[in-house]
Amino acid sequence: MTARVLLPLILLVLASPLRMTAQEDYRFDIGGGIGMTGYLGDANTSNLYRNPSWDLELLLRYIANPRWAFKTNFYAGGLRGNSEQMTNVFPSGESYRFSTTFFELGEMAEFNFFNYGIGERYRKLKRFSPYITGGVSVTMWSVDGHTLAGFTLPFGIGAKFKVNKRLNLGVEFLMKKVFTDRLDGPMLDDPLGIKSSFVKNTDWYSTLTFTISYEFSKRCQTCNYKD
């Protein structure tokens, strides 16, 4: 009689951790961050952080599994450049400087090097993971009264750390190739007169952002097992 009572109790205790783990797996992650930007282009050809500025980020991730996530992000930030700080000179001998605020909306895919998460030891989850990321975005900015926009190709690396089941800290560095030569203004659109050069006639900027995010929307609220 005692065995008949104890056996169901033991099975119930063993099953409880699995049930709790499944309930604490979330599908979405929302947050924001702050950091700094750098610029490379006709007004700065060598030192990415010669004239650093600021950036703010809002993000929403869909967590597909412990290795893959897909992020929608919105950035606002500043960019600055000054050709007087360069050793090269333009054919006309003139110098240029610019300052702008940009707005960027993008879609990114992230691949974690480790299975990112807490709990479920059989899945070898790690609360820290570096990752690589890439995607597409659209950026808008204004220089000297001209409002401009262009497609951008962002790619880079990052790292995530789980403070607890739902709270995440992160850092991410992205280089962003802008498919136009007007990030620094119309006056610096092809100042060297090399219209056939895809490399020389495009501008770049970077974001280095520290983020905090919070997970929500339980993936499985009633099931006792998730692959």
C-alpha cells in the first residue's frame, strides 16, 4: 500500500522541473540600448572613431530557438566628419565637414555560437553566448537642408548574457554599408570623380551599442515537454 502511494508522488516530483522549464521559455524579447557611432567616407577615410557620436536603439526579437533569433531594430544616432583632419586633399583643394542625425529601421538575423538560455540541461543551454548577425535596413538623414535616404547592409558581432530567465544584457558592434555616396552630404557625392568605383563611392558608419532586454510571451504554457 505504501509503495502505491509513494510511487505517484515520486513521479510527480520528477515531472515538476520539466513543467516549470517549459513554462519559462519565451518567444519574444523587447528592449533598448545606448552607445556610440563612427563614420567612414569622403570626410574621414581612415579612423572610424576620429569623430564619434551617439546612438540609441529600440529592438524586438523573435526567438526561434536557442541558436537563432530574428530582430527588428530602430536606431537614431549622430554622425560627424571633417576632411581637414585627413592627410589626403581633394582635387579642388577645398575642405568639408558635416554633422547629421540619422534614423534607421532594419531586420537582422542572429546566430548564437552556443545554445543560449537557462535551464533544460539536456539541451546544453548557456547563459552567455557570442553571436554573429547580418541583415538589411533603410537609413534616413539630413545634411545642409537636404533630406536623404538609402539602403544599408549591416553586419557584425555581439554577445548576450542572461541575468535571469527573462532579463538579458548585450553588446553589439555593427558595420553598416550605405549604398549611396551622400551620407556626408551632396557636396561630397563623388568628390574624386571616380563614378565607376563601387568601393570608393559608398559611405560607411558603425554602431557600438549596449542593450538590455526583457523576454515575454511564454512559448508553452500547458505542455510538459518541448523538443
